[in-house]
Amino acid sequence: MLEVIETSAGWLSASQAARQLGISTQWVRHLAETGKVTGVRTPLGWLLDRDSVAQAAAERMITR
């Protein structure tokens, strides 16, 4: 059975997350692959958890 995930329900595409974080989509994929942000790899690309990306953005602002 396929599970349908709506992007508006709490998920961001890699490009949306990259814009929010101010980094490249390649780096967003790296963050997801290494578990630094929560994400799901789909046949169409990565979906990143909105809250996880927001937390990464907040941490990024603190370390700047």
C-alpha cells in the first residue's frame, strides 16, 4: 500500500528547504542523508520535515 504525503502538511521540497536555510539544494540533501534534518527520499526527490528545517535554520542563525 502506498502512503501519500502532502507537501503542504509539514514537508518541504529540497529547493524550498534550501531557500529557507540559505544554502544549496545539494547541501540540503547532504544534511538529510547524514540525519542532520529529517527527510524522506522519494522517487521525485527529498521531502524534508518542516519543523526539522526550522530548527536547523534557528541553529544556523545562532552559530553565525
